[in-house]
Amino acid sequence: MRTPEAGPMKALDDLLARRIYLGVTGLSRAGKTVFVTSLIHNLLRADASAEDSPLRGFDCFDEGRLIGAMLRHDANATVPEFPYRKAMQAITGESPQWPEPTRGISRIRIDLRYRRTDAGLTGQAATRLGLRDATLQLEIVDYPGEWLVDLPLLGTDFETWSAAMIEQARQGTRADLSREWLAFVQDRKPDAEHDEDWAEQASALYADYLRACSEARLRNLQPGRFLHPADLRGASVLRFCPLPDLRGKAAPGSIHAAFRDKFRDYQEKVVRTFYRQHFAGLDRQIVLVDALSALNDGQEAFDDQSEALAAILQSFRHGRNSLLGWLMGRRISKVLFAATKADHVIRGDRLHLENLTRRMLHVLDENNAIKTSAETHVQAIASVRATRDTRRADTGREILVGRRPEDSHELPLEPGAIPLDFPPDWAALDYRFWDFQPHPDPSWKHSGFPTLRLPEVLNLLIGDDLT
């Protein structure tokens, strides 16, 4: 039966509850969907009596203060909910596989019920009022890293951007992938009269070219919404592309003028709108980096991903001279760059993977932008561990045991070594990325997923908020 005090006390408890907005992003195949699924599932399945719980190392859990977690499906009425159940079915089904990646923005909220400590004025006041238990509302915002690569578009014009994209399209692997699109746009002069049907075909060919680049493991691709249009699929704001040989002023009614105006619309209505509605409200941010696949794909793919990360770094730059200083202030207080799939390298190389990623970010962030704007960390993680560590019987060398898509059972495999510096010495590189699949273990559904360093991630991102 409800007591008279229950209503006011509950209202006060809700008033003292804290909400944290956590942004999760990464370029294609970096593991966003797996990370969010593992984070939610392990919090929901937290069992303090389990010695091998995947949350061991998470301070609030180890101290016995984490009471439980609950998904809230009523928190976001207008934004798609992260497909947690569908992803869970993929990983824990009879034939386990990695879930389909999310393509647009999604959100999901999980409420963490915990016991307070007496630290701080809030904790002391709550204790005096008898509110020993508290709630942290963790709002997870999942969005494509490709949308962050669009940030530099805010600081350029259509003509400059076109010239850069045309030059890029004529180099390396892109030269072959861009052939059909380039031939099409070069067949009509930019000062010709605008034709909407021609524009639709030109933008479609450009989108096909970007998708082909993505399949070739290239990551520095603009505009990001051409790859992941989400709610803009078919919208006229995406009906443009770079144009070659732009000289002089754009004549009214020309292709040049129409595409320039579409570009400006994209800057204002897509890029700025995304930052205002979603990115600018984040408190914490984790950026997933798949350095291993890029290493495996060779120097061009690795360098291209590095350029894309350099663009993403601008998203965390603040101050009077930044593109986002006027837009989002200094809201994001912690940024974690996570080198994913750490279970795909031998135990002795996981620190090398972390250091390689740290060195990469240090070189790309020439002006120390993120270091002076947010508390920044780098960690090598595995959101769902798909391998076991072992040693070869004949040589004693560390190797991995795991299951590839073509295998019916686990095999011992050697991935080779991670380079110790950035950029890597490509002539000496000896690393092989094996596409390990999730292990068929029925206990995962009820006890959580095995991970590497996920508890440390929780400590970094929300540990201070659970006191």
C-alpha cells in the first residue's frame, strides 16, 4: 500500500536523478552495434554473486552498490530506438553472428539503480533525507561516424570542396571506382541549364561511387548522408555532387548554381541541424576505431581512415576559433577513443594496439585540440570476446583460438604482430586480421558477454556519476 510519504519522496528521488547523454560513434565496421548491445546486456544481467561476471572491475558493481538496471522504452518518442533485441538474437542465436549495423541515428535509455556513497554535498544531503538509493539515467545516442566526417564542410564552399573531391576521386583505388560518375558529370558543362533529372542521376552515381569506396574499406567519404541517408533518403537536399572545371561565378539557373545552393542547404539543414539536435547535447563520447581491419587492408585504406579520423577530431574542438564553439560550448567532458576488436590480437599485442591508436591520434591532432577541450582516453577493447588465448605446443608462441565464418568449429590461428608506431612500417608489417565470429555459448543470454576492458570503459565514462 502506498504511504503518504511515497509520493513526495519519489518526486524528490526523481529530482535528484542524474541523466547522462553518451554518444557512441565509429566509422563503418568499427563495432558500434556490438558495443551498445554488450554494454546494455551486461548491465541488465549484472549478478553480484557471479565470480566471473563480465562487470568485474566496474567499481560500482564490485563495491556491491549496483542494484540493477532497467531499459526504458518510453524515453524517445520521435527517434528510432536502438535495435537491442534484434542484435541480441543475432549474437545468441543457434548460429551466432554479428548483428546488422545500424545505419542512422538511434537512441536507447537504460536506468541504473545504485546505492549512493556519502561523497559530495548531494550524497550527504540525500543520506540525511533517507534517499540511499539513486538512479542514473543513461541515454545512449548511436550515430554513424560518417556524419562527423561532414564537419569540415561547414568551413568551406562548394567550389573548393568540389575541387578537392574531384582530385581525390582521381587517385589510387578511387580512380577506377569513380570512372562512371566522373564520365557522366564531365559530359555536361557546369554552366549548362540545370536539369533535375540529370541532377538526380549525377547524385545517384556519386552515391554509388561512395558506397563502392566504402566496400573497398575507404573511410574518408563526404557527404556522409550519401552513405547513410536515414530519414533523408530520396530528399532533394541530397541531389547534388562535386562538379569538375568550376570557373568564375555560377550563372543563374545553371547546374553550377543549383548544386552550389544544394550544398549550402546540406551545410545548414543537415550538418548544422544534426549538431544542434543530437551532438551538441552529449555529455560523454566514445569513438570506436577499427585500426586492425585498416592495417589488414593496406596502406591506402589505413591512410584514408586516418584522414577520416582527423576530420572527426574537429568535432571535439572548442574555443573561440572553432567551428563548434558557438554551437555546443564545452559540454562533452570525457572522450574515449576505443581501439576495437582487441580479442583479434594476441594478449601481448593488446597494449601495442592501444599505443598505436594513441600515437595515431597524437599525430593527427596536431594542435592538441581534443586534449585541451575534454578529458581524453584511449583503450583497446573487445565488446564481445570471440577468441581464447593459448600457446603453440611446439614453440610456446601466443596464438588465438576462434571460429571463422567458414569454420564449423574453433581453430588455433596466428594473427601476427601489431606495429609499434604510427605510421606503420609497411615493408615490415606482419599482421593478419581473422574474421572471428561470436562463440555459440547459451550462457551468454543469461549471464552476459565476455569482454575485454568493458568495466574500465564504464569506470571512465560514468564511474564518477555513480557515487
